Amino acid sequence: MTVAARAKPKLAVWKFASCDGCQLSVLDCEDELLAIAGAIDIANFAEATTAVVRGPYDLSLVEGSVTTEHDRERIHEIRRQSKVLVTIGACATAGGIQALRNFKDVKEFTSIVYASPQYISTLDTSTPMSDHVKVDFELRGCPISKVQLVEVISAYLAGRRPGISAESVCMECKVRGTVCIMVSQGKPCMGPVTHAGCNALCPSFDRPCFGCFGPKETPNAKSFVQWTSERQGMSGQNLVRLFRTFNANAPEFKEGAELAEGVK
Amino acid sequence: MATRKIDVETITRVEGEGALRLKVRDGQLEDVQLNIYEPPRFFEAFLRGRSYTEPPDITARICGICPVAYQMSSCHAIEAACGVKVGEPIRTIRRLLYCGEWIESHVLHVAFLHAPDFLGYMDAIRMAADHGAVVQLALKMKKTGNKLVTIVGGREIHPINVRVGGFYKAPSKKDLRALLDPLKEAADGAEAMLRWAKPLDYPDFDRPYELVCVKHPDEYPFNEGRVVSTGGIDIDPSQYDDVFEERHVEHSNALHSVVKARGHYLTGPLARFVLCYDQLTPRAKAAAAAAGLTPAVRNPFLTIMIRCVETLYAIEEAIRIIEAYEEPDRPYEDVPPRAGKGYGCTEAPRGMLCHHYTLDSDGTILDAEIIPPTSQNLASMEDDIRAFAGPRLGLPDAELAMKCEHAIRNHDPCISCATHFLKLEVDRQ
């Protein structure tokens, strides 16, 4: 191996409980993939390659949430081997849709899906990586945005923070010039409390935002619950479902669901 | 007593996590287990109590590789439960969306996950150093498939435009027509990829599968049709429980599906090609014939070529649909809830995906059952390894492990789906 090749930063992609969609985003960077592979050494990425290069790694991208005892230990080992650790997507950042178990009895869940629950070993909760280790940057979305992924990889290669805004989806609608669904159609849209990054995709398809990027920085869940329940007639039950879908375990959405439970 | 133990801890280039364990006693293969350690995510459990409008978004999250399949099977099952049959033009737009997913998923598997096995590379990026043209071609074709999913569905992974009854917004004629040139180029690309794959080294390995798929009288199957098999099954999807069942085995977080009367079966591209050959386009048939593929094919290693044929079909079908496309007045039909049970079986790129929902009168989901293609194929994949590894036990452990992984990747397993999969471990004693 030449000196130059050895000097390339090492990227590792790790999987926990997830759908594989966020790591697939790496392979979906069709225009950038071979360039990325040229700039960095893809050292560990089981979905894409059989080759494994030993750590330490310069950048670890972590997909999925912690749902087993083994995974709880594994993330600590990955942290020890990683200079920079970035979570990719709602599962690693907020526990993902499988965090719906956090609000139910897992034994009952296991018996619904599996005829012989005694064969299954799993934790009672699905938790984000930040509950277990220090995370350097959290990339949101279910799934993540390809554009933001390329930005995160480029930023860490250049030694700077990723230029990713924590504003709401509403700001993206304004920039695109999409007419507000909440105001013009009176439909409950999660845009005001949801983290930007999708370029306000759903409203541009004439569909209210359903919060797949999780909470924006400092969302006003209380006001959202009041607005949608009092002015738009949303039932408490429907509001709870809105908050408890892909980012149910994110603290701000947890709070929103609890407030919604108080709505008659 | 001669003892030998081989471990493949993580089967790579598959979606999700699993391991393969082989037990060899006195030079004889004693046991094969595909061990699914991808942790369970309990979708069927948390769907209970949710609204009938939610499964297209929620079940998409089972799999980032084939979310469209989940969206289509859930919509069809829920619409069946509500007694609504969605007609034209929505059914054609659904077919178009499925074409996009088949193109991107098949090309990903052919070039990135499967081809490196035949040529002895660790991955497509390393393969690109010697086979740059085919990797570049694949990236371009995959991009076109993803672009189609994005235009119709909003984004390539977990599309947002699908709803029970149809779509939130109809794709624009202008956006779709812009895809015609890249699709026409991709059709030539699919033929080129098939010509590239033909001279690869294929082991003689015909298997006695019972092949199962959805079959439609006039179309190669995506969304609609009867469930048929080479063993004589010919049922409406609603009769699914009469013929199939799921069994839970100890070594796996995935359930195994079987034909009640006979046992193991196989779903996926091989099944569709064999059972629905007549519904392929003349150009796809000609490409298959040039590659030496006929409906008599039973060798799972040849699925790399069948995926190229199906990719060509999906591209041609997309072109046909786009050329005739007119924007509908309303992109969805109303689906009022009612109490009942509905069944939906559609063809994901890697095989048949069945959803069943039981609804309350207000649309609350009382029960959900999801049977992904990989759990239907698991038992047949274990059978394949038994038959394939048996005569090859003389190989060194590392080589045997690599060949077994190849035999598993023939079926493009999606382990994320199956846990509702892979590591190779050979235990030689």
C-alpha cells in the first residue's frame, strides 16, 4: 500500500435495529459514490462490502437504535474506535419507529409477532445512540437526506462542522414558495415543530408534514397541540399518533404526545 | 472422530444482519441454519390500534430497499378490507412506481451485491477498478430507477406520496416525459448488462423448488393477480391462510413460511420468470433467449441474468406507461373504513410480499400480519446450502464460506424485512 493510500481517512458504517434505508443512501449517491470511495477508505460497511479494515476509524456513521443487550455493548466499542461518530437517521438519533415499544409491554409485543416468544431476546426499549455514548453530530430524517449526508461526509473530511440548519420545515416551505397547508387548507401539519432537511417535501406534494425528521430545535409542542385541537378539531388520540410515529422517543415529541393525551 | 468448525459471523452484501452455521460430523453435513440476529422490531404489534390510513407510511419503514412493495401490499390489503377496488388511472401509476423500485433494487443487487461473487471481489467499488464500465452503467441505471421513484413517490427511500386509495398528488406529465430518454438508454443498458453477465461462471445447480408468485393474465406481475405455483396452487390472495402458514424456529428472529401440504417453497425473480414468462415483452423474451434462459430454468445462480431481464421489462413497461400518461383529475379514490379482513399480495423485487389486516368499523387496525419474501425463502435457502455445501466440504473453510454466501445472495435476501438475516458459521466435528 502506498503512503498516499494509507493516509486516506477511514469511514465505517454500522448497523443497529433499522430498515437499512439510511445506509442505502450512501449507495444511492450515484453521482458521488466513486468520488467518495476515492477520497476515503470505506473500511467497514457490511451492506456494501465483504472487506473489513480494522479500526480505529476517522468517521463512523451509525444507523439504527439500541434494542438488545449485545448492541448496548457494541456501541461503546464503536465509540472507542471512532474519532468522529455521526448518527444517521431517526432510529440512531431518536430510537426510530421501533421505539413505539417504549410505550407498551414488550412481552405482549413478542407474543403477537412470534409463536414461541422464548426464542426472542430483546430489550424493553429502543433508544438512540446519545443515550449510550457521546455523539458528535446527529443527522435526522426517516430516511436521511442524501444531500445532507454528502455534506456531513465532506464537512468531516474538511475538518469543519456540517452546515445543516436546525430550523423548522415551515422555513423550507417559505423558501420554496409552497402555500401553507395549515393555513390555506386547515389541515394539521407538523411542519412548525419538525426539523428541516427534507426541503419541505410533503407539503410540496399537497400532504401535511408527518414529522419524519423529528423535532426542530426548541419546538413549541404546547402551542401546536392547542392550535390543532382547538382550531382544527384534531382529537387527542390522533394527535398522540402524530407525535408517536417515527420519532416517538425524541424528548420534545414525547412531551407533545403527553400533552395530546390530555386533550379530550 | 474428525471434527471441523467454520464460522461466517456476518454475511455481507445483504440487507440486514444474519449468520450461517454449518455443522459437519465425520465429513458429512449434519445441519444448516440461517441464523437471523437482526433484532425484532415488532411492526405487527404496534400496528394494532393505529389507523387504517397509516400502514403505507409505517410498513415502508420495515425495509429501506423495497419500501414501495410495503406501500403497495398494505394499500391493496386495506382497500380489500374496505371493499374498494381502485381502478384506472391509479392502478397504472402504482405500476409505474413499482417499475422504479424494481429497476433500482435489481440493478443494485446485480452489480453491487451479486456480481462481485462471480468475479471474486469484495465489493463493487473494488470491482470497478477492473470492470469500471459495468459499474458506471449500473450507477446510471440505478439513478434512473431512483429518479422514477422520486418523481412518482416524492423520494427514493420511504416515498411520501402513497396513500390508501391512491396518491396525494399525481406526477406531472412533463416530469415523467423527461425520463423517457434516460429510460430508453437504460433499456439498452439492461441488455448490455445481461450480455456482460452471460459468460460468468455458473455452477450446475438445478433445484426442485416449488416456485410461487403472483400471476396476472395480461401483465407481468406487480400489484394484482392470483397466487400460483409450479406445484398447482392457484388461489385468490384472500385464500392465503388456507394454503400457507408461518412457523417460528428457534435459531431465527425471522419466521419461516411453508406450503401447508408440502413444505418449503421459493418466491422471487426465478418464480416470476418461470410462471409468468408469457407476460414478458417481446424484447425481454428475446434478451432472455439470447442469454439461454427459458422457462425450464431452475438454477438460482442464474437469477443475476433473470434480474437483468426483469429490469429490461420494468424499463419497457415504464416507457409504455409514460408515453400514454395523462394526468388524472383526482389522484386517489375515497376508501371509507368498514369492519373486515383484507389480503394484499404484491411482487417486491425479491419476491412476493403479503399483508393481511383486520379492521374495526372505524378503521382501527385490530390485527396485522406481514409475510415478507425473505421469510418465505429462508427454508429454501437452507435447503440450497445443504445441497450446495455437501459436495464441496473438501474446500478450505474460507472458500467454502465464500461459496455459501454466494448461494445465499442468489436470493437477494432482505434480512431487515425477514425480522419482523446473515453471519456463516461451520461447525466441523
